[in-house]
Amino acid sequence: MALALAVMPGPAGHAARQPRAVRRLAWWLLLVAVLLGHALVTQWLQDNLVGWSGTDNAMPPRLEVAFVHALAPTAPLPAPAARAAHRRIKPRAARPAASAAAGDEASPAAAISDAAATALLAAEQLTPVLADAASAPPSSASQASAASAMAEAPSAAASAATAFEWPPSTRLTYVLTGNYRGELHGSARVQWVRQGPHYQVHLDITIGPSFAPLISRRMTSDGELGEQGLVPQRYDEATRVAFQQPRHATVLFAPELVTLANGTAQAPLPGLQDTASQFVQLTWLFTTRPELLRTGNTVTMPLALPRRIGRWVYDVLGEERLATPVGELDTFHLKPRLGEQRAASELSAELWFAPTLQYLPVRIRIQQDSETFVDLLLDAAPLQAAPEAPGR
């Protein structure tokens, strides 16, 4: 009996065991919490970096291409209109003037550029005629030659526009800095992808570390190539903030009607672009009409935002040399005018285009106000796919 009492725990022994039980229970609770937290973080990373949960399912599947070589800075090629003008500089025999067929209504920027190209062609074609006229009295033959040259100029400009060759699929990467209640850091990527007449433009922005971004936004334009550049058919925008459900907006383009993300429908403007396609459309415009990039010029871009349609007017501020990891690049700086209809939360984009890099945008500054902005600067040479086979 004494032995039994000796081995039975007294009050002190019971007190000694109780903390061990509490510690064991706390350890198990901690283990469960860590495992649960790990599962939640893993799911969040999968949603953000791999599949974006169900949001990606609402977007058109992305065209897949292989980017095989880096694009090095080179002197810009003459515009197709200029090359066509040089081919037509010799005076031609007189023939009856033909009226140009009226085509589809173009965007204001394209209309301005077409007028400039027509004037350039007419001036170059009339030079020999005017030189002959200075040395001899005017004759019916010289007047007929002048009339013929003026009649041929619009058709020459139209054929020059169709001579433009779209560049191969291209990918640009940017380093991101900015400010929103403090400094922002991240990365961005623009991809121009095409297969035959089908194109896609993707703009992906990540704020925060790449393995666990705080904010991610994907913007995709999907459509066809046309005589006046890009013809969007659909625009999708998906935004993801850490530990929140993704937000998705879609704009649908039809020949007679554009359906915005808020469900309202409006008549389209000629040459209408979306938030993502505008960058490539401007590249196309400056490649075919480089005379627009002169200090003091303005370029008008009809734009369908998720909630409204309007005309954005960009001022060409002038030439600027930018220091980039690719080297120093001569660029043209464009800044949009902020209209009265602009909402306080609406973003605007300043753009810098580099003629020596196929007029690609090498810097993009997206701004809401002076304290809220992100600045994207090219951080590596653009990558391009192999050219498509002829006929595609």
C-alpha cells in the first residue's frame, strides 16, 4: 500500500503534466494552422500565376508562338508611302482622270495621315511637270500631265498602304516603377501575336514580387488585321488583388454596335481601338506615316474603354533620348490631352516610340494623378518570332 501511494502522482505531479498537455495541444493546433495556411497560399498562387481561377476561362485562348531572336536597333526603313512615291516620280503619259472609289470611313488620325501622304505624292509627281513649265510656256500636254499626276496620287497612296508588311510576333518586357501610397515595383510585358489575319495584343502588369504579386492585371485585344490597321473584335481585362476575387471586364466589337463592360451599347467610331490594341495601332500608324511624328502635331485615336467611347488626342511633344538596358534610344514622346469627360479614376497613358526599334513603345507611363502612376521602361531587347511564310 505504501508502494502504491509512492508511485501515484500527487498534486505536484499532476501540475507538472498539465503544461505538457497544453503544449502538445498548442503544437498540434499550430501544425494544423501552418498546413491550412500553406494550402491557402498555394491555392492563391495557383490562381494568380497559373490559371487565374475561372477568370481565364472567360478570355479567348492565347495564340502560341516561339520568340526566336532579339531585335537590334536599326535605322528605320522609309515608309511604304515614301517608297511608292519614289517609284512614281517620273511623269506619265496623259490619260483621263479617274475618280477614286470611296472606301470605308477611316479614323481621324488615318484621315490626316492619308491627306499628308497624298500631298507628298502629288508634290513629288508634279516636280518634273513644274520644272518643264518653268522653262517653256504651258501647253495642253503639260496641263494634262499635271491633271494625270493629281488624279493618280490618291490611288498611289491606297496602294502604298496595302504594301505595308506586318512585323512578326513580338514580345517586349518592361521594368515597372511607380507610386500608390508608397513606392511600387514590378514588371510588365506586351506581346503582339499574329497568325495570318488573326491578331492578339496582350498587356500583363504585375506589381510586387513575381512569385507572389500584390496586384496583377491582364489586358487582351483579339481581332483581325484590316486596311486601316487593327480591327478589334473583343477586349478583356482581368484584375487580381491579393486574396480577393478577380474582377473581369469585356468589351465586344461589332460592325454596327459596341457593347461595353457595363452592358451599354454604343455605335462604333471609325478606326476604333481598345486599351491594349492602341499601342500596336499607333506603331502601325507611325510606321506607315512617320511624318506624323513631328513636334507640335496631334494624333487622334478613337478608343473604347470598358465604360465609355471617346476620341483621345495625343500631342507630339518632341524627341527625347532615353537611357535603357538596350542602350540610348531616340524616341518621340506623346502625351494625351485630358478631356472634360474623363472620370477622376480613369487612367491615361503617355507613350515613347522608338523609330530604330520598329516604332515600338519603349516607355509607357500609365497615370491616374500625380500621386498614382506606374512607369514601364524597356528592360531588354524585344524578342520576335520567325517571319510567317508568304501567303499567310
